[in-house]
Amino acid sequence: METNQTRIMKYLSYILIVTCLFSCKKEAVETYQGKDGISFFAYTYELLHTTAVRSYSFALQATQKQRDTLFIPMRITGKLTDKPRTVLLKTAQGTTATAGVDFELKEFTIPAGVSKFNYPLILLNSAGMAKNVYRIVLEPAETKDFILGTLGQTPATIINLGTEENFRYLKVDVTSQYIEPAYWIYLQADFGEFSAVKYKFMVKTLGITDFSYDKIGSDGLLNFPVTLRNALAAYEAANGPLLDENGQQISFP
């Protein structure tokens, strides 16, 4: 038969075990020390972690520039702090651009308490860009504050409305030529196949360089092809057919 003394001993043993469990758990949290990380991030549908390449052309800017800044979205994985911290990018295999000639990578200080920020990639309008498209392959560099962050997907939540992905490498193509913008696939039905000569003709005729839907809207999609067809007809009447860089005659649907 269980005595009072036995019951008391069991109860004390139970309290001791529970106390040890909580003490161990608390100590594990308090003594964990890990360096925070950074990575590129984008919505998964953008595919920037796999196949897509961000592109920039000095020819497509509203005013002529010798240097410009392309802002790169990045994310901190780890704890937030109440002090500013330093971020730096470096080039990786596959880079054909030359640092100091075509671009600049500098240390960037991010404010205290932020988890997402834009790193400023400085692009330089070098002489070689008139005939070449240079690629910059970027990855996070280790600093006194950061290492490479956690990679992979972040599921959609109430705050993050779309699935996001952290990734290590980002590709950027830079030139001063007329190159096909990533959004052109959505314009083919209204403006036809892309060519550098066609794009240059569009810019000269309409006086704008950005033909994305965000900029021109449904009115632009409806009216700009008409304006371009009329302008092309006038050009052909005076000069004959307008040929692109591949010798194909330019037309608009």
C-alpha cells in the first residue's frame, strides 16, 4: 500500500523532472548564437532564382545617363537589431562585365529594424556597351554582420500575399543597345515581333521608352499601334521599307 511519504517522493520527482525540462529548453534558446544572413528574394512566379535575367539598357532611359542605379530586393534571415548593419555583394562565375568600368559594388548600410531592403547596384555607361551586352552575376558577400542567408520558399501569408523565394545568385544584363525588355512577351499581339530597329522607331515616334502595361495602360495598347502604323507608312512613302538588324521588313499588326 502506497504511503504518504511515497506519494510525496513521487510528486517531488515529477516537479524535478518538469523543472529540468523547462530549464534545458530555456538554456538552449538563450545560448544559441548564429550569424544573421542575407539573400536575394522575389515572388516565385518571377522565376528570378532560375531562368529569368534582369536587364537594363541605357538606350531605354528617358534622358541620356552615364551612370544609373538598379535596386536589388534582398532579405535578412535571422534576428532584427536596433543598429545599422553593412551589406555587400560580389560577382560570381559567369560575369562578363568589368567592375569599375561597367558597374560598381559598394558596401551598403541598412537601417536598424528592417527585414527587407534594396541594394543599390551602380551601372556605368561604358564605351563597350554600344556593341555588347554584359552580364553581372551577383551573390551576397560575407561581412562583419552577415553571411549567406537561408534559401528556399516562403509560403504565402496574410502579409506575404504571394509565395516568395530566397536565392543565392542574381543575373543582370546591362548594355546601351536597344534590347528586348522582359515584358515584350505581353506586347507581341499589339506590336509584333521585337527588333532593336523597331524599338528605336517606336521610341522616336512616341517619345517614350517604357512600353510596359503599367506605363501605357489599355489606351496605349489600343492607340499606339495605330499611331505607329501611320508613322511607318509615312516613313516608307519617303524612304522605302524600314528593315531591322536582321534585314527583315518592319511592320506593326
